[in-house]
Amino acid sequence: MMQPNLGSSGADTAAQDNDVRAVRDTLLQLRKRWAMGGDRDRSVDLGALLGLVIVRRVAHLTGCDPKAALPEALRYIASGLEPADRLIVDAELNLSMLADQLPAPIADELYGPELGQRRDSLALHWVVLHEQLGVPVAQVPRNNRALRGRREEEAFTALARGLTLESVVAADRIPRATTRPSAVVIGDAAWDRICTVDVLPQAGDSLYGEFSEHPGGKGLNRAVALARLGVDARLFAAVGDDDKAGLIVEYLQARGVDTSLVRARRGATPTAAVTVAKDGGNYSVAGKDDRIRFDARDIADIPITRALVHADAVLLTFEQNVEVLTAVADAIADREIRPWLFVSATPPPKRFPARLPDYLRTVDYLIASVGELAALRPDTETADIAAQLVKHGVGSVVVLHGLSCAMYSDENPGVEPVWATIQTDRPDAPGTSSAFASAFIARLMTQPRAVDPDQRRRIGRANLEWAAAAIPARAAKEKSIPDSMPTREAINATLDAS
């Protein structure tokens, strides 16, 4: 069973240096064999390489397992190295990056089965290889001994650093990869225990129900929903080191969600007990080990920061604490071209500060139910809460209200919000907010960013209507919440029918 990546817990320089050294040492062992050009010696433990975010990212984009994706990931990082370093790691790892551009005799030597032969060819054809790259010739080695030791160590250290810290892949540079809008979802992945009953029980009731268990969690539900809508969804979540964690990772991969950012912590994977009535009414009780949590240091990890700033959209849930929300906002706020930042205000906070947090100024869309929004400002009307948030800097506030939804985007209280109706007989069913929020985000990511108020309202209404259609478009009989999320075809068919 495949286990999630045991990533570092923060931006600790010493830990990152240790990771780089571990990756470099594995690469140096690997080059002694035929490396990527033939059968790899099974005595080389590839664990330090296969758990890397960049390797798992390439595996996701190409539909391969990490071991099959490793050569492509190595080529991808090596292609960004200095020319001399690139030539050394290319030849010694037998990556064959120039195989199609060189005369056959040179290629056969440069990518032969023996490391010594590859070194000899590299030194002999140093000038020709630089010319092939179209770059000035670096200091010409007298023989293969001149490449050994410090020179090779520097090249492999540079490769190891790129492999360790990179998490973003330009899909158009990877064979077989497809380019889609990308979103990073930061939220919980959990194990749901679902009990389906005719009606919700009262205190002291004893009744029969049907039981099932599935992966769940508000972050996971939204990531699966986005993937079903054609988005390249990456889930940044923490799981435990138990069997449930492996099942969750396998589930996500089978549904097209990138798990390269899923991190394992020592402890039990979060669980939730959900009771659902036939009319959709429900309640849930969630349990989470304090060790299975993120903090601001996790966001400061270079691979995580790079994944965030290079995404088309970032979606946060209130499952994270204020420090994490602030760290994400800070990471992307000053970018000239930054991702959309969405916040699902779920679950509603127990306490919300009287002074609105500064991170809200970076939020493009805050999405909440009426109840969740009310938790931010008790005893305050929905429209007034939305007006406060927009005045504070939130771009738009999108509110689910039973059989309707609204979007508030103007500080002027005299301007009516944009409204859309929801055609469903189960407005409170589990997963409703996940389906709605994910559809709204997926739709918005395909639209240009509107700056004109009239255009914004027009596009906003169309987006709201499409997201509203996602709720009745769900597979109602599916007990697994994420598996009930709709496809684009189902949403379009529902919208056409209504």
C-alpha cells in the first residue's frame, strides 16, 4: 500500500540541507549502475527520490507511478542546471538528454552501460557537447579524472537541491502531460464513518441505520470535486501514519487528485462520524489529533510556497488556524500575478476576532452558508456581515442560503447582490457546500478577471447559476460524499433542464 510523503514540518534550513545531502548521496550511488539507461541495481534504495514532491508531481501529470516517473523528473530538473552541471549529470545518470542530437558513435559512448566509459566520453567530447547546447565552453577537463571528486559533487548537489526544493512542473515540458487550470486546496483529509437513518434521532432515541466508511474531509471533498470538473487539483493536507492514510492517498490518486503535497505525521488520521437523514439533514462529530495539524512553518517550506504562488487558484478552509491562513495570504499577496485566493468559511469558527484579520484583504472570494457567515458576526444581518467583509478588503462574499445563493461585491449597501436559485429538495445534504464552492471556483477559473462592475455582475450571475446547478447535479444515491460530486456534463445538463 502506498504511503503519503513524510515531508518536513517547516522551513528548517538544516533539515533541508540534510534532505539535499540524502538525495545527492542516492544519486551518486545510482550513477555507478546503468542508471536511467537500463536495469537499475536493486541494491540502491530509491526511497529518498521517490518521495520527493517533484517526482510525485511528475507521476501525477503523466499517469505513472513514481518509479516510472523518476527519469522524467530528473531530466526536468537537470534541464535547468548550469550547462556543465547538466552535461555531467546527464551522462553519469545516463539520462540521454542529448541522445537524439548527437552522432550515433558519440551517443553510444556517452550513454553506455559503464560509468567509466561515460566519463571518458564526457571528457573527450566536452567541447562538442557545449557546442550542441549552444553555450560557451567551460574549462575543458584534461581527462575523466578531472571530472571526479569536487566537480561531480557540485553538479549532483545542484541536481539534488533542485529535486528537493522544486514542486512546480511546466506541463508543456513533460511528455504525455496535459495542461489544465491548477488549484491547491488546503484543508483536511479524513476518514468518514457515515450512518444513514430515516430521520435524525432525538436525545435518548434508539433506531436502525445503514453504515458505511469512506475517505472524506472538507479539503478532500473539494479537491475531488475540482478534479471531477477538470481542474488540476493538488491537496495540501496532513494525515496520520496509519492504514487509513494509505487508503486516502490511493483514493485521491484514483480520482485524479495530485497527492504530492499530502504530508504524514505521527498519529492517527482524522476521523468524522456523520449521521444523515433521508431529507439531507445531518450532523457530524469530528476528531483530530493535535499532532495532525499544519502551522505557519509548513507554509514557509519552499516546495509548498512555490506550489501556492504558481497555482491558478488557492482554496483554504477554516479547518486551518489563523496563523496558517495568514501565512498563505502573505505568501501570495505581493506577487505581480498571483493566484485567486478562495476561502470556504467552514467549519464555522468557535470565536472570530472582533477586529477582522488582515489576511482577509488578500481573499478574492469568501464562500459561506448563512450559518457560517453568522458565526463570524453573531446577531448581525447577512448583508451587513458581507458589507463589513467587502469593506475590509474581501473581493466578494458568496452566501448559500437554503434554496438560493447570493454574491455581495459592492460596499454600497444600496446595490443589490447578485442572486441565483437552487433547484433541490436536499439543500442541507452533506457535501452541498463542497459541490457549490468547487463548481464556482472551477467556473471562475475559465473566465477572464473582470474589472468593470457591470461585467463583474454579469459574469458573477452566470457563475452563480452554474455553481447552483452543481447541487442538484450530484449523485444523490452515493453515500460517499466526495464520490457524489458532479461532473461538468451533469451540471450543464441540470442547468439546461431548469
